[in-house]
Amino acid sequence: MSIDVTTARRVAKLARIAVDEEGLPKLAKELSGILSFMEQLNEVDVDNVEPMTSVTPMELKRRVDEVTDGGQASAILANAPNTKEGFFAVPKVIE
Amino acid sequence: MTELSKLTIYEAREGLKSKTFSSVELTQSCLDSIAAAKVLNTFVHHTPELSLESANSSDLRIAKGEAPSMCGIPIGIKDLFCTKGIPSQAGSRILSGFIPEYESTITKQLWDSGAVMLGKLNMDEFAMGSSNETSVYGDVINPWKEKNNAKNLTPGGSSGGSAAAVAADLCLGATGTDTGGSIRQPAAFVGITGLKPTYGRCSRWGVVAFASSLDQAGPMTKSVTDAAIMLEAMAGHDPKDSTSANIPVPCFETFLTGDIRGKKIGIPKEYRIDGMPDEIEALWSDGITMLKAAGAKIVDISLPHTKYALPAYYVVAPAEASSNLARYDGVRFGHRAALSPGDGITEMYEKTRSEGFGEEVQRRIMIGTYVLSAGFYDAYYNRARKIRTLIKKDFEDAFSLGVEAILTPATPSAAFGLGEMKDVDPIAMYLNDIFTVPVNLAGLPGIAIPAGLDKKGLPLGLQLIGKPWEESELLNTAFALEQAIAFSDKPEKWW
């Protein structure tokens, strides 16, 4: 599968990474190269093989549904680029 | 007292116990060595005051006779581990200025066992790389050089700073993490020991995530014994990591008898790849001969899906990375791009991620995004997960034949020159991990130990792969091989 500039633009958009138009052909070429390397996987018969979900068989741990943590708003906000009145601040989202 | 930093953890522990020197003296020796080795670019965040303070409290603990296993031992921490109050950037620009409000479980356990923090170690950005050239801090330089050649070599990656710092005797040991070979490949490139434990042995809590189903932290040390000592301090169940195994942590050190008589060691034919240098082939044969001489039974085995491990890995790991790295969006921590008038939240995400992530990380996020996108999920991601099942089964089949460990080369080459891979296809760089990646896909423990020097005078490593949760046995086999190889070369000091 080869990736064209349109697909590269779409992937960059989905990944929320700004790539300028001049950068797209190179990106498309690199992604195509990596994907063609992955094409080898089509040689393998995977009929009736379960996809791996957990490499070590283990049950998902459960615990009592209760509050075990909290009350640390200032620690959570400590590394934020912008905060306002105890909230994360971002550019306006709603018109 | 710069000589003290050359000690192994085992030797230093004896010296501290017998009061031949103090942890403050030992730590100062490491700090002096670090200050004199700036050119290697291993330590990227320094904590000298904290180091001496905790060395001092370790000395007090030793004086009181309550010395836990790592008491007073100075170590370096890969920048991937969150350390409270100390910058933790995962080698990325996007986490510039990030100072964690919490401590990773592994580092907390290390400090509880008395280890002394020397600072944070350079690494490939988000642990994505095999040469430590994707770091925001710049390249790490391998302390080893080719004979009569001044060119700078890579220490490997992603734990390149950890590897170089241990090899250059700047610290007694270091933490590393291994998603596809990031402990074992750099260990092999600098002639030290690197252990990737069984998936689930060490808690991932507080370790910046790359590919959660593959990531596993482990020790990078000067000997197998040191790896055993340090692993014990790092390992253990953690309720904060849902994939952390609730099984007892043995005293790994007590298993190091060197007695491997009757043990069945498998030699996988698929690891004999085309174009492998003769020297690596010879090193591998020597390893086989040594294990045989130690009384092990050598058997040929087949791991038929080996060749599919790398392509499967480069679907699964980027897929998980694209999801894990979605959190770096300029909202809660780290870098946020300066915005132009009229920019909304989407522009903020896109500009922040474009500025904050390096080229390789962007490439992997986009590959991951693509293989998970509608219409391709089954063709790539699900297929790769099925192949992962088959790769794990290959190992299980070998173990069911009574094989207790598998011997392979650690890397397909010795360390290469920095910059040499810059203009080649990314796939060429990925091939570095050809012998290590299957172990992560199968969740198994693997250890790289130094096995000799090539014609140019560079170290080469061998890898032993063990059964799940049997690090004790694996370490003992590695110990027997280490004794037989008796590798004692050190890089000639030029820095």
C-alpha cells in the first residue's frame, strides 16, 4: 500500500500534527516505505489465530469502588502552560 | 577519589559495609566523574545536592546497621522515569519544563532500598530510537572508540545515556527501559550487562509510556550480579499498575551459583541471518562452546515466525504510541506553541505537537494513527496482534521441549558512527533490534552481556532469553556464561 500526499495530509490531521504542504511528499514517501516493510505480514496464515490482548495471562484487577485519591488540584495544575481560577485554560472552543 | 566510581555495586556494597569508604565519598567520586565527562552528554539533569544529602542519610543508615540492599549505591535514572521535583522530559521538547509532582514506583523503591540519585540520563525521545540521536538534549557519545579512529560512535538506544554512563564509570548502575531492545542493544554497544525482565515484573507506574503492552524497565549494570541486586530493588507488585504481576520477588542474587549442568539451552536457527558479520557468528559459537563446557545441553530449535517480529512490532508499538502520546496536547503539561491571532484549539494542538515532537516520534505517531484508522485496523493492527500470538507460541513450543534458555547474538553489528544512519531509510535503523524485538513481543525476560571485542576493538554482546518469571534461572545462566567469557575490557579514557 503506497501513501499519497492526500493520505499523508489526512493522517497528519488525524494525529493533530501540523505538517506544511512542502513536508507532505517526504512524509508520504517515508510512511509508504514503512508500510511496505509491513506488507510481509500478509505472508503469514493467521486464520483461526486469536489476536493477542495480554502478553501474560492475567485477570484485570478489581477493587472496591471508592474514592482513594483527590484533593490535589494545585499539584495537577502545577505543570499546566496556562490556568485560570483553578482550571486548565485553552483558546476559546465554543463560538 | 575518582577510582571509587569504577566499582561494581557488589564491590561497593562490601566496601560500604566494611566502612572502607562512605557513601558520601563514593557519591562524590561519581559526581566528579560526571563533571569530567560532560562531552559524553549522558547526564542531562544534575542533582548534586540531593545526591550528597541522600548519600549522607545512607551513611547514617549503614552506621545504624540497617542497610538495605542498595544502601549508599549511587545510580543514574533514565529521563523516562518521573522523579518528584526533578525535570523528567523523556528526551522530548514537548515535556520541556515538566517537573513531576510524583515519583515513579521503581525509583521510589530504589530510594527506599537506599540507592542514591545522581541525576537524569539522556535517551532517545520517548524511547523511540536505537542510536540516541533523536534526543532533544543531543547525541550521547559512546565512551568506546574504534582503534586508531577518533570518530564518535553511538552508544545505542534508547537507553543510550544509561549505557554510556555505566560503561564510562560515571555511576555504578542505571535504570533503563526496553520496548524493543532499548536496554539490551545499548548494553551490547558499550560492553555492559542489560536485563529486560518479564513483562509485568517491574511497575510501569510513573514511567512515561511508549507502547504499554511492550514497555518494561530493568537494570543496566557492570555485571550479572549487579543486575540481580538491582532488579530485586526495582521489581514487585504495584496496585497502581494493572499489568504488574502479584507474585513474590525472589532474592535473585542467591540463585547465582554458576551451576548450569544439565540445563537445556536452545539455539534458534532463524537468528542466523544473511549478512551477519563473521565476528558475531564466531562470538555466538564461542558462547555455545562455553555453555557446553559448563555442562549445559545445547539443542537446535526453531522459532519460525522470527522474521515477522520486526514488522509486527512496527505496527503494534506505533499504534500504542499514537494513543499514549495523544496526551501531549499543550493543555495539561509541557510545551504549548505560541498561537497566532484567530487560532483555535485545533491549531493549538497541531502547532504544539509539530513543535514539540521530533521527526522520528512524529513518524511513529502517524504510522500508528494510520494503522488504527478506519478501514486499516484489521489489515494492519489486528493482523500484527495475531502474528504476535504466533511469535509467543514459537517460544512456548521451544520451552515445552524442555528448553530453559535461548542463546542469540544481542545485536547484528557493533556500535556504528553517530550520524551514519541519518540519511538512510528508517527501516535500516529498525533492523538494529532484530534479535531483541521478539522477546518484547512475547513478554519474556532477556539479558545482554558483553562477550568480546571485534577487530576494531568494539564490544559485542550475547543475549540469553528466559522463561516468563524465571529471571533467577536466566541470571544464573548469564552468570555462568559471564564467568566463562571473563570480559574485562574497558573503554580507554579519552574524555
